[in-house]
Amino acid sequence: MSGYVSRYAPRPGTIEPLGGQRQTVSAGATEAVSIELRRIDQTFGPNRVLRGIDLDVPAGQFLAIVGKSGCGKSTLLRLLVGLDRPTSGSLRFADRSGDTVEANARIVFQEPRLLPWARVVDNVAVGLGQDVDENTAHVKALMVLDEVQLLDKADQWPARLSGGQRQRVALARALVSRPGLLVFDEPLGALDALKRITMQQLVSRVWRELGFTAILVTHDVSEAVHLADRVIVLDGGKVALDLDIAAEHPRHHGDPDLAVFERRLLNAILGAD
Amino acid sequence: MTAYDVASDRSPQRRSWVLPAPSARRILLKEFLPYAVPILVVLIWQILSSAGWISTRVMPAPTDVAGAFVDQLLSGALVHNVAVSGARALAGLIVGGTIGLALGIANGISKLSEQLTDTSLQMLRTIPHLAMIPLVILWFGIGEESKLFLTSLGVLFPIYLNTFHGVRNVDRELIEMGRIYGMNGWTLFRKVILPGALPSIFVGLRYALGIMWLTLIVSESIAASSGIGHMANQAREFMMTDVVVLSLLIYAALGKLADVIAKTMERHALSWNPVYQR
């Protein structure tokens, strides 16, 4: 484990130049946002998937949403990134001074969803949107690829990468625009156990370094406890439990303090049966 | 432990013993083998013709065909006719291909466009386009318009169907991803939809090339005053079987050439696809 930490420890010089670079292109869009949900209802035909959700997420928090399949977590996630609109209720993003802002929200999906016909670096550049000129996009994409340790794969086709590498490219694509809110939709579900741990530590590291607000949707309680400051359990479209995880980052697997939180969450999820 | 045993079993020396490096003889065999049967057939054909077992009125000897090739080449007729036929094929492909591509894309993207035109296109598609030759001659005579019309019509449908299918089957998740990252309209089309549909469009193109030559051969034989089909038809009137067979061979060569060009384009355009990576 210690070998791992040193390998992924923040390296001076990898993050800072990118921060400086982006200020020259589009200053001021990287600030973490806070989220305020009020009485959110989402109804699909006869199904009321979300029932009056009230939730405040402070800027820079790492929130995990757990729950069984069909508890409404994916629906909530789609609202947060603006893929859907709620049937009723209000959704507001604010910067640290409390002013309402557009959330520069990005999402990392369960599947990497890379364009198979674009090279790795071009896939990452997609994350910058359409307003950035090609050269700047290329340079920024290379820098973020360096952050996720994939600089040497920049000119590869996605088909040539492993599952874990593809998911890291997807993470780089989400990070390249320095989002204020980053949402993870079970991003590690398709990876094997060891790759999961590596990815979890990468996610944790970039979150600590870049300070965006993070929301992780998962059904893996251990993963939620490992990464998040706070875990909420969704059940039947309502918040069934809201738990702060008071433990220092970076966290380690097998920590007995975390196991206590894990048990409480599992009881809440399974007890709700 | 077993894992290590397996690994040591696959040492480079061992592998090179199992699969020896391709020798010059092997490469020659691999390149030559596909042509062995045609060469054998031509040899037997030549022997039978030389022995007088096949009448030249039925089938000319390969040497006669070669002679006809030289004659036609020297007179300039061959180059002229190949150029005329090639230009017709290309014009038909461009006109029909463009219409098919445009309709396929429009109907793949827009539900309204699909509802408006797809049924009509499917109805037209069921008419064998060569059955329209009498009508086409009445409309256009035997000028260039008739050949252009028929080849375009023949090429249109395979390109339309495959483009439509390709656009419709672009991964929805990739399109959703593109939208989240701010792509819309032309950008989404250029970066996601078109590349996603391209493999299918190429299938349509290669299928269309076959139909293109078929249509051209038939329409040149019936209604033309130049081109390879016309050359063959004229030779028939003078019982010049060698020129007839030469025309067939030229069609075969042109067809093969078109397919090779399409294949090369396909390999180049789809190099991202593991299927085309060598």
C-alpha cells in the first residue's frame, strides 16, 4: 500500500502548470459549486421515482449516494448533470460566495464511452467542449493525460487500451475542463478488484488536489465509505440515511474505523427490505 | 507455481520452434496460391483450343484474346471505350451515391424525413431497375442520360439502406456523451454520427460498386454507341468472340480495381477499428 501512495502522491509541477494554462484561456470556471435541492420530485408515468428530496451539498464535498437498484439514484444523478429536468422542485448551484451559478458539471459513466475513432488525446480534448482552439485543447489534454499516468498512450486508439486505462481516459476527459461538479455513475463497476482500488485512489487524489464537488453513485458501500465525506442512502426515492464519514484522507482499505460506517450503511440498506 | 511453468513453456525459443519464421518459399506459396486455379484453367483452355477441341466460334483461345487485347490497345479503341465506361460508372456512382447518402443520413437523423420518404424509397427499391430500360430509352434515347439514370438508380439503394442503417445504429450512449460535452448539430454529426455510421456506409459502397458495373454492362449492351458493353455487342455482330471475351475480362478487371480502391479507402478510414488493424 505504501508503494502505491508514493507512486500516486501529488507531484509538484503536474497540476500547477495546467492551472496556470487554463487561466489564460478561460479564467474562473473551475470553482467548486454547492448544490441545493428542494422538494425534488421525479415522475415517469405512474412511477414516482424521487419523492421530495431535500439535499444540500457544500462546495468541495465528496458525497456518495448508495442504494439498491431502482432506488432512484441514477435518476437523481441525471438531474444533477442536467440530462433531465425534475417534475417539480428546485435545483440550484452556487459558488462559494453563495451566488447562483451554472454548474460546470461533468460525468464519468459506468462505461468509458470513448469515441473509438478518435485517438486517446482527442478523446480527452472532447471534454473541453467546442470553444477551445485545437492546439490549446491538445496541450491541455496531454497535461491531464499525464495526471492520470497515461501520457504514453496519447496517440493510441481506445481499442488498444485495457478496461482500467479506458476508464482513466474517461476520467481525464471529465477533468480537463476543470469542472465545478464531477459526478461518477458507478464508474468502477466493470473493473476487477485490484484495478478498482487503483482507480479509487486516483479519484481520491484528483479530488483532493483539484477541490471540485464530487458525487459518486454506487451500490458498493465499501467504495462509498472509502472515498466520500458523506454518504446518503436512497430508498424508495427518499433519503433514508445521511451519514458523515469522519475519517482522514487518504484512507486505506481494511481500516477498522471505516468498517463501522460500512456496517451502519449496510444495515440501513438491507434493513430497509 | 503452475503459472510459472506455463510461462517458461512459452519462451521465445520454444515459440519460434513451433511457429517458424515465414520463409521465402512460404510467402511465395501464400501469394501464388489464390491464382493457382485461374492459371490452371487458362492453361487447360489453351491446350484444348490449340488441339482444336473447342471451336473458336464458341470460345477463342487465350492467345487470341491476348491478340485482340493488343489490337484494340494499338487502335486506341480499347482506351477510349474503357475511359467512356469508367466515366459513366463514376458519374453514376457520384450522382446515385450522393443522393443515397443524403437520404440515408436525413432519414437516419430525422424521424419526419424518414416518415416522409422511407416508404416511397422502399417501394421504388422493389422495382428491378433494369426492367426500366425500355422506358428509359423512350425517355432519354441511347444518350448518356439513360446510362447515368440507370446506374445512379442502381447505386442509390444499397448506399441509402446501409447509410440509414449505420446512422440509426450509432451507439446512443456515445451520442448522449457528445451532447453532455456540448456537441450539437454539425459537430455531433461530424465527430460522432458520421464516423459511427462509416463502417456500414462502406459496406453499402462496396455492394453498390457491384451493382454499378452490372447496370453499366447491361445498359451499354442495349443502348449505347460507345463503351465496353458496346464494344462487346458490336463484336458479337461480327462473330469476333475474342473481343467479346476480352470485354468480359476488362469488366472483371475494372470491377476488381474498384473493389480494391474501396477496400483501401475502408482500411484507411476505419484504421481505428480493431478489425482493420493488422
